[in-house]
Amino acid sequence: MVTNMDFPKLRGVEAFPVTVSEHKMIALRDPMSFSNDVIAVPQHLYLALTLLDGRHSLTDIQAEYMRRFGELLYKDILEDLVNKLDAGLFLDNENFHQKRRQIEDDFRKAKARQAALAGKSYSASSPELAGQINGFFTHADGPGLPDPEKKGNTLKGIIAPHIDFIRGGPCFAWGYKEVVEQSDADVFVIFGTAHAPTRLPFAVTHKDFETPFGTLPCNREFVKDIQQRAECDFLEDEFAHRAEHSIEFQTVLLSYLFKNWKRISIVPVLCGSFHEMVGSHARPRDDTRVKGFIDAIRATAASRNGKICYVAGADLAHVGPRFGDRNPISENFLRLLHADDLRMLAHLERADADGFFGNIDSDGDRRKICGLPPIYTMLSVMNAATGKLLKYQQWPDPQGTVTFASMAFY
């Protein structure tokens, strides 16, 4: 029975089309990861989902369904849907808020951020994970194993993907081979895409990051210096780090590659959306909060004696029905997408942050480049003269294709 939910309200969750056993469904997922569930709802109940707004009762929803489709939507079907959403923490009600307060409190008290995807997107067993990562380097699409004896020191930073290891592992390897062979840094400033909403353009944390290979320490002095120099409190959105994968994947690789021969620390920075700037014909750095943060990192880096390497955990295009486009992906479309991506990456090869943004702005971010904020921010702080494209890949899927690349900057 549905109790105390006469006017149920769906939270701000992500919805995308899926096919389950040849049935078209709507999948719901929590972008904030308060819930780890993915709930598949039959497509014919989409109208009911849109009416779970806290203003419509179940009887109201039945009446609207009858008016639209001329069919009765049985109340027990609605009750089952609402109960399932409630159990999965997808409803904006006291059950969710109570769990949210507990999760936020636990995160706030923890000194280290737990590895959210260990045992899910990658093995939680360090020997097994080590074999998997070595396989990224030796894969036919990989660069070969890195040689730590090269000991170069010309690298300023890299772009690496943040797509899951299963799809992007060899592409990750290209960037991290360059890190091992061409960087002598002991501090890694990692810019990741924040896939959940943030109130400010950036979110820092002073928490260490746990990985299956041990805990990577956060350089808290660096974070403290940023906070003191910036006009905004960029710890305000720290909770966004709890389940975000774009930085986690980078920490796994760094921890593995340096665990036996070098002590390093990290500065984790999540970058919120720049989408409101697209179409405004203004550069992101024209926003005083963005400029203040960039200036704070540049000044902090200049004041320190240690060697710094920058990492942007960033994917590129997201296209197809799953990402809001109307048409499925075709082979011809993928060829055009490849060409468009390479034109955009040419700006990165010139280390031109504003040219990169201008390319995306010119078509209204039609390809939905989710790596825009971390890439733009990294280019704006690291003083690189040139970039080199190491590897470009597409993960083609008729419902939703993602593109990604590894690049090195000098």
C-alpha cells in the first residue's frame, strides 16, 4: 500500500531510453548517487513519471492518463511504481531526506574518500586490477608498457578519458605512459567533470582518495592556499566528490603507476557546467568566479617548490538518443563526428583554451562536450606551449556514442 504519499514527487533524476528483453523502457538513475539503483520503467508509464511533481495525486494521474490515451491505468500499477521509486530513494520525501542526511554526515566526517567504483567498474582486488591496467598498455590499441628509466621532465599535463576502463582503458594508457616517462612531478592537480549539479563552477576537497593500491594523499596545503586566494568557498560543493568517477579513475592509475617508487600527492578539483556560457559569446574566464579560481591555482602553483603535473579527466562528444538526440547513430555520422572532433582538438594542439571554447560555442555545443570545463580550466592554468594528440577513440553505440582522447602538453 502507498502510505503518506498521496502527492508523490519525483526527485531530479536522470532518465534515458533503454531496451530490456526487446521491451522499450525508461531507465532512471540518480546523478548524485544517493541511490545506486537503476530503475527501468515501461515506456507507457512515461506520462505518469512526468506527473509525479507533488501536485498530482494518483487519482489525478489516472484521470490524465485516461484523457490522453482513453485507457484506464490501474491504481495498483501506479502504487507499485511509486513504492519502487520510494524504496530506491527516487522520491523527494522524508524517507529520502533522512537517508541523505546520514550519507552527507558520513562523508563529511570521513578523512578519506572511499573508492566508489571499486568492485563495480574495476576490480577491488589489487593483483587483479594490476593485471587489468597492464593490459591497457599492452593492448593492440595501447602504447606499450611505460619505461620509468626515461625520466623526462618536459610534460606540463595530460588529458585522459573518464569513460569506464572497459571501454577506454587503452586510451587512458597513452596519457599515463607519457606521465611516467616525461614528468618528474610529485603533485598532480586533477581536474574532473562534475556530472552532478554544483552551485559554484568548481568544487575542491581536502580528502585523501582510497584506491585498491592504497590511499593517495590530498595535498591539503595546496587546497588551503587555493581557498585563501579565491574569493569563493570552493569547498561548498565538496560532497560532489563522493561518487564522481572522473577523478577516481585518474587516482587509480596514478596510485598503481607510482605506488612502488615515488610518493605523490593530489589536488582534486571537480569542474561544474559551463553550459550557460555557451551561446553568450563570452569566455568562461570572463566569469569572475572562474577567473578567480584560475588565478588562485596559478598563484598557488607559482609559490610552491614542488613539480606539478596537471590532469584533465575528460571525455569529448556525447551523441545519440540516450543523450537527447532524435536520431540513432550511423556510420556516416561517426565519420563526420570524427572530423568535427579533430577540428576541435586542433585548438588543443595549439594549447588555445579560448579557441577550444570558441569551437564548441560556434555550434551551441551540439556534440555535448562534457570535458569542456576541466580541459578549459587546465589549459588556462598550466602555461603549456603545445599539445600532442596521442590517441583518439569512439565508443559507438546506436543509442549513445561517446568519444574520448589522450593528449600530452609541453
